[in-house]
Amino acid sequence: MTSVIERLRGETTAFSIEFFPPRDTADEAVLWRSVRELEPLDPAYMSITYGAGGSSRDGTIRNIARVATETTLTPMAHLTAVDHSVAELRNVIGWYAAVGVRNILALRGDPPGDPYGDWVPHPQGLRYAEELVSLVRSLGDFCVGVSAFPYGHPRSPDLDSDTKYLVRKFNAGADFGIAQLFFQPEDFLRLRDRVAAAGCDALVIPGVMPLTTPRTLHTTIRLSGAEAPQGLLDRLEPLAGDPKAFRAEGLDVVTELCERLIAEGVPDLHFYTFNRSKATREVVRRLGLVPARA
Ligand code: FAD
């Protein structure tokens, strides 16, 4: 089975897609319709996030197994250290391997309930994503990804320490990084430059969310941890009451962002899909990233 890093190091610009575990059977049907609609467009890989609790975690495990066994997609499973002992983490990793998932995004995760609350590791668990990278690596031939933050992780005191700990994750064996949401191409490129300036040649790819509604704009602002540039707000906020116009302008904004990233040699665009396919399909078609046969 192809590993994610092999696909990302390929000749052409690729795109990848991220989903979250469905909450119920209706949600699961929506997710699978979206997966089937995106599958012919040949994404480099498909990932499913890992939640804080039992049923959501079961949803990740059940659905990523289906991706591995029932689709042509390369699956990547997220995993966090939240509320897990090392023994439990070993179990989940072993289970991923058993169903054919060889790509893992290794994350520390946030405290359940309050993402900004105090991070308390499990007494027999891990403190940082770096340790999870080492654990996954020690358990077999996995391709490992990690998170990266264009504006720095919200808990990092400054960009220097943020970069230092990101590079430690690569030194521990991570193959590539996926960036949190950001607004301007330069914000991502500066992150790429910081990693390179630290003497690290690991690949970091940008995370992009199609801006289809005011809600997606607010989510982007919240997750980025930064203030949106006034120019972006001036383009989108006046359209908040007109769903069609907002969507059209939002997809223009995202397409322009992606075009500039591709022009800068970025080899993959990672789309946060919200478990829907239409907007991502539209953007990747406009970018010419769709195989001719699709
Ligand atoms: P770490 O890399 O461990 O970093 C956490 C903080 O500690 C940073 O400030 C870092 O600089 C600092 N740090 C790291 N190592 C050290 C050290 N050795 N000493 C001192 N400080 C250190 N969350 C989920 O719950 N489920 C998901 O599926 C999920 N998917 C994500 C996907 C992407 C692409 C991104 C960008 C984020 C995702 N998250 C997910 C959110 C993520 O779990 C949170 O941002 C979390 O707060 C940090 O996780 P991390 O892996 O970046 O942690």
C-alpha cells in the first residue's frame, strides 16, 4: 500500500481530504456519500480525526477501517494522547495496522471539554506529540504526520520555541507536517521557511478550508488562532446575508490562496472538508488537480 509521503513526494501537485467521525448513522451516510464523490478525483490520502471520547473514537476506528478495506483511497488515521495510557495507544496503533492503516497523524490533543484548559497527561500516558511519534515509529513501518501551526501553537510562548518543538517531532521520526488554517500564503510560507532555517528538510503542507458560509469563516478564524486580515473580511462580511454570493466569493478567495501556494511549489493542499464534498470538488477542479479520467 502506498504511504502518504510517497504520494506527497510525487511529481504533480496533489490534494488530500480530512473528515471527522460521524455522530450518528445519518451523519455516517453523508460522510460516505462525500467519500464516494471524492474518490474518483484521486486524492493523495483521506484522513479521519480522532475525538476526545469513546463513541467518537469508535467512529474513527470503524470508518478508517472501511476506507482501508472498501475504497481505493490511502487512509490516514489521526491519533491523540488524550486520556490514553501507553498500553492503550499501543492497542489502537496495532489495531490500525491490523486493518491496513499504515499512515498515522500523531497528535497530543487538547484537554477534553476546554481546549484552553490545563493539559494533564494520563498518568501512564504521554506528554507531547513528539513522544507519540516515537511510539508509533517503534511499533512498525508507519508513515507518520504531525501538526504544524503557521502562527504558532496557542500554547507556545513564541515562534522560536514553536519551531524548535516542531522540528523535534521531525527528528523523532515524523515524515511530514500538516498546517493549521491560516489566511495568507505568506503566513504558511513563513512557517515553511522557519522549518528550513532550522536545518530541517521535512515537508509541511498547508491546510485549507473552503469558505462556503459565515460559519466556515468563523471556524477558520477560531482554529487559526489569528485575526483575519481586513481585506478578507471586507470581501466576505458584506455577503453574510446572501448565501449564494458568500459561497461564490468564499470559493474565489480559497482558489486564489491555493493558486498562490501552488505557484510557490507547495506539493499538496490538505482540505478540511466538514464531511461534505461539493466545495472541495469545485476548488480542485478549478485548480486543475483532477485526473483527466475523472
Ligand atoms: P504538541 O506538538 O505536543 O505541542 C503542544 C504544545 O507543546 C506546543 O505549544 C508545543 O510547542 C509544545 N511542546 C511540544 N513538545 C514540547 C516539549 N518537549 N517541551 C515543551 N513544550 C513542548 N486534535 C484532536 O483532538 N484530534 C484530531 O484529530 C486533531 N487533528 C488535528 C489535525 C491538524 C492538521 C492540526 C493542525 C491539529 C489537529 N488537532 C486535533 C488539534 C491538536 O491536537 C491541538 O492543537 C493540540 O493542542 C496540540 O497537539 P500537537 O500534536 O500539536 O501537540
